[in-house]
Amino acid sequence: MTAVSHSPNRLVPAIVIPRLTVLVAACTMLGSVLTGTPLNSANDRSRWAAVWSLVHRGTWQIDEIDRDPHWTTIDKVRHRLSEDEPYHFYSSKPPFLSAVAAGLYFLQRRVFGADLRRHPAEVTRGILVVINALPMILGLWMFQRLLMRLRLDPSAQTGILMAAGFGSMLNPYLSVLNNHTPAAVCLLICLVTIARIQQTDAPAGRDFAVVGLTAALTSCLELPAALFGIVSFVWMLKRDARRTLLWYVPAALVPLAVFFITNWQVTGGIRPFYAYYGTDRYLYVHNGVPSYWMNPQGLDAAADHPLIYLFHCLFGHHGLFSHTPLLLLAVWGWLRPGRSANRSGLRGILPVGALVCTAVLLFYLSRTQNYNYGGNSVALRWMLWLTPFFWFAMIDPIERLLDRPGGRRLFAALLAMSVVTVSVSLPFPWRPSWIYAAMERAGWIDYRTKVADFDPARWSVFASWPTQPGTTGSWVSGDGQRLLILKSRGSREVDGQIVCDVSVQMRCRRAGRWQDLLSTSCAVVLPVFADGQPVSKWLMETDVSGRLQPASEELQDLFRGMPASREYRPSGVRWFQRTPDSPGYRCERAASRVAADAPGAGRCWHRCDVWYCEDLPFGVLRWKQTVTRESTREPVHILTWTSTSIVSEPDVAAPSL
């Protein structure tokens, strides 16, 4: 028996090492799921919203939970099943996986009294252990058993299992509800079972059932996998037509039936919502607010040339081979299969894998209307389900590399680079990878939505000055304890320039009553304001002789939103709704930041975020002032001001001077 020595007095059978590798990988995967943070992306929130609606309301419509800002998602469609019904929101994701998760949540709720909205972390982690972690561990265990039957050297088994267990970009997605990891597991189990069938002269009927079930599940979870489903059926039909018809077909019909029934319930047809991308289901205006997909931002608006897109899919910021260089060994295995081509059980798996992987890549390259690389994610996620094909193709190259010292060093380097990327990405599957961030810092890529500067420049939280006498704007602080009121007194000419006189009043609520903190008047020199000058140039006060002079620093700070002067930079258009059913306000977001001393806190950063809105008096809907210590970035003070046109507090809604 081959043995590996760990000390002079202790020998560990080499055959144990592959099993220990699977055990350590299993612990790592369970730890990742049990410490993951739920609902970090609109992608999985979309599915969880459908799960909650199914269990709590018995409907696929997500209108109610989508009103909660913690649960709202951009991955939704507006749809109605008939002309007589009103429009409702639905998850844009195929409903199959949501139905499975809803079944698990229903049981979890009945047995443990769990509530998805009150305890999202505990509930989602429990479900994800069942959907993601345990099946992946089962798949790795079956894969290890296959490697033993293939009579691979234990060191080769260990190398392949380390690549699969620690060097795969599937791992970061185990902690979120997604279709890629369960599809990859189904494909892995399917391929292992196909290999077992090919190794046996008289395969069991249940193996044909497993192939049919897992091939159909893969197709239901990843729609392009329908190609593999067809190939697997033909494959098994040629192997044993009778067992295929008696076992494969009935097993495959079960998930396919669930897929089409749930899809019919949601869409009214057999086509999933994905097939309607670019139609009015995605492109709509609801309560005056256009859907996200009418004006996608950042990476979702990418329009790379197909060759550039191909490069980034393979070697760039979402690259298969840049993130996990180990996959290059699979290409070697496809081009020069070596012993794998003749190994009992592997015949046909390598060419089928190369064919399906190439076909899927070409399919997504043809979808030029949505070149977003799978969105803000750490990997080219629509290729993740194909990962087991890569593992099978890596068997012979890894075995050959580990036969010689130079090859072992190369394998160790490829494995280390892959494991580092996977480890860094584990907590953040829905963020761009470190490669993306590095390329962005270097200036090689820039997918940020371009926003034109304000013209004229803006230096104040207020964007306009109404000259109609009596026009009033009022804003209440986020804690409800302060109220700012501006009232236009009309315009007049002073020294050949038009000025707008404005009354300024600050009130504070004490003992349930409003009391004045500040009551003064100021004048805005409109031509200077329109020229885009700083606040100190156009904000004036009138002295005792009636002449204009620069306003006090206190008043300037109020109008600037900060204790020093700095131009506001735009960040794009946003839509503000007080509730999902209320009318939307089109706003231009902007921000500015200065460093200045803060009372009792020393040197601090003072940041002000503004929602400019031309539909409201004085051109502002909201601004948020944030003060953080310069040295520690510790928050010192946060205060938000919101227009009382939005806030419905009775004693604030109708202020008067």
C-alpha cells in the first residue's frame, strides 16, 4: 500500500488524503454558507421576494414585499395575465428554483416558526445549506469515488479534488440563492453517473433515472443547458434504449413538469420572462418612475465590441482563466486528452464538455443587447454551471503534471492563484472581483455611467430661486426636531443687478412645540448665481443703510450644506418615491465633501449629498449631511433634510412665516 509519511513514527495511508480533502472542503463550504450575509444583491432578493410571496400570500406577485426598501429589487417585471387584470410585479427569474426554496421555507416555518422577514439571516442560511452546500458536498464525494474507480494515483486524486473544492468560483455563490451552483451540482452528479454507467456492463436502472433527473434539473436551472439535456438523452438511448425509456424519461419528466407548470402560473405561457427582455415587461413607467432597465447604469449599460467582450470573458475582468488559471489545464485536456480518452467511463465526456462549453460561450456572445458579463459579480456567472466539464477535462493534465517536479510546481502555482481569487471573493459574490478593481484603478476599464457636470456649476443645496412673491419651501430634519423654511419676497433691482429677497427661518421642536432658532432675511444676486459662482459671491444680507453685504458665515454654511465652499459634483438621475405607490420625483443626485474642524470632534470630513428636484420650490427635495472623523472615518453626525412636500407629518406639512 502506498503511504505518505508525516513523521518518523506515523504513517497515514495515501488513500485517506483525498477523503480528507473532501472533508476540509465540506467544512469550508458549510462555514461560508453559515456566515454569509443575505439579500446583498437585487439578484437574489428577486428570488427571495417570490419565496416570501408564495408562502405568506400564496401568489407569485411580489408587489407587497417589493414596497419594503430592504427587499426591493431591479430584477422584476411588470406583467398581467389577462387584459381584465391590473399590472403586478413579478420576479424576472424563472420560478423553478423559487418554488423549490418556497417549499423548504414552508417546512422551515411550520417546524421552527421561522420568519423570512424578521430573521432573514437564519432562514436563508438554513435553506441554502440544503440547496447549495449539502448537494455540493455530495457531488464532491461522488466525484472522489469516481476518481478511485478510475484508478488514479492518490496524489492525482488529491490535486483534482483541491482544484474542485478550493479553486472554483462556484464557492462564493454557495452563500446566496442562485441557479448556478445547484445547476453545477446536478451536472456533476449527472456526469459521475454517466461515467459509472459506462464502466458497467449491466448498469442499474436507477443510474439511468439519476441521469435523467439531474440532466433535466440542470436544464431547468440553466436554460442553455437544454443542449446538454438533449445530448444526455441521445447518449443514454444509444447505451440502452429500454432502460432509457423506462427509467431516464419518467425521472426527467418530473422536474420538467414542475418547470413548465410554475412558468405557466407566472407568465401565462411556457416562455420565461427572460425571453421578453427588451419588451414592455422590462421597459415600463410606474407611478411616473421608469424601470431601471429603461436606463441601465454602469456595467449593465456596457457596449463593448464583441472581441473585447470575448477577451474579458476569458482573460479580462470577468475572465474564466484570469480568475481561475487552473481552468487552462482543462483546455489542455480537451486538446490533448491523453489517457482520459481511453479510460473506461470517461469516453465521450470530454468532447461533449468541449462542445457544450463552446456552444454556451458563443450563445452569450450573440446576445449583444446585454453585454454586461452577468452584472456586478465576481465571475462570469452564466458559465459557472459548466464547471464540472472543466474538472473532468483536468484529470489527465493534473495527473501528468504531478508525475514530475516541474509539473508539481506549476500545478501548485496555478492552484494558489485560483485559491487566492476564490478566497478573496467568498464574502462578496455580488461585487466586482479584485481583478476588475485593479483594472479600473489602472484606468484600463471604466464602465461608470458618464454624467455631465452641472452648467452652471452648483455650490449650494438650493438649485433655484423663485421670484414669485410668497413661494415657500420647507424641509424637516430626519429626527423631526428641526424645520427650515424659505420664503421668496420677490425680486428687485440693486445697483443694476436683479436680486431675490428671501426670508429664512429655522425652528426647533421643544416640548412638542415649535420655537424659532433663526429668523432673518437674505438676498440672492441672481446673475452671479446663474454664472455658477460660490455661495459667498451671491448670498447677501442688507445692512442698516439698505446696502448689500456678504452674508454671515452661519448663513453661508446653511446654504452650502457644509462649513466650507466646494463645488457639487453630479452622480446621475435618481427617482425618489416616499412609498412605492406614491408619485415619483425625478432628482439629480450630487455630492460634495470638505475637510474642516467640527466642535468636539477635531478635524473631520463634512460630506453633503443632495437630491436636486426642479419640480419643488428652491429646486431641492432632500440633502444629507454626514460628518466623519478624518483619522478614523468614525461617524460623528448624520442629519437628513427632506422637503415637507414629501413628509406627511401634520404639524410640519403646512409651515408658515
